[in-house]
Amino acid sequence: MNKPAPALRNAYRHFLPITTRWMDNDVYGHVNNVVYYSYFDTVVNEYLIRAGVLDVEHGETIGLVVETQCNYFSPLVFPEPVEAGLRVARLGGSSVRYEVGLFRAGEAQPAAQGHFVHVYVDRATRKPITLPDALRAALLPLVVALAE
């Protein structure tokens, strides 16, 4: 399997500083791989909440993860700060492909990059719905054109 080339910092549209925690490190002395996915969740949901398009307690629409993937290029460690870059690679009818790069403070190349595909569903029925207009409008500034 070929590892993709890392996307540089300027390929992302939104950034969130994340403070690593002591508990993020594993016995090998670096941030454990499962924690990277927590950082992915954090930058996506922070953006949506601040944009006013995600109400985690009462919203009628929620996003369910149907696919996720991460490539690791270099280890992150506690107590270094992380900057999570976010972009949207695909904005579909009921789904979104969020792409995330995790960067050491100020570095151009990510320590890791990956993606989540969320399918948006009705909270009660769990059936896919068309992306609400407000959600689509909030995501448009994050959309990037990717080479095929």
C-alpha cells in the first residue's frame, strides 16, 4: 500500500490549537494512535458548533462516521501543542468528507493526516437526510478542489 504524500499546511482552511495531555502519550513515549482520531473529532465538531450548525444535545440532524483513515508521518508527544487543520474534500447530498492535518506548532508538513466521512441523518430515525442549507453554507468555505 502506498502512503499518500502529506498535504502541507496551506492546503487547510481552518485551524484549531489543541493542547496535548499527559494521558495522550502511550508506553512508547508518543501520542497513541487512537488519540489522533479524537483530535480529528475535536476540530470537526468545534468548527460545526462555532458555526452554529451542530447542536449536540437537541439538534434534529447529526453526523455519523461511516469511514475514517489516518496516515502517520512523525510522532507527536506530550507536552507539545498541536494545530489541527481542517478542510472539506467532498460535499455530497447527505455526506461530507472532512480531511484533517495535525501539525506541530508552525510546521508546514503534518505529523499525521486523515479523514472522516460523515453521513448526516435524522437524529430520531437515523435515516440519511439532505444536508441542511445552513450546514452546507457553513462548510463551503472549507471546500478545496483536489486533483483526481
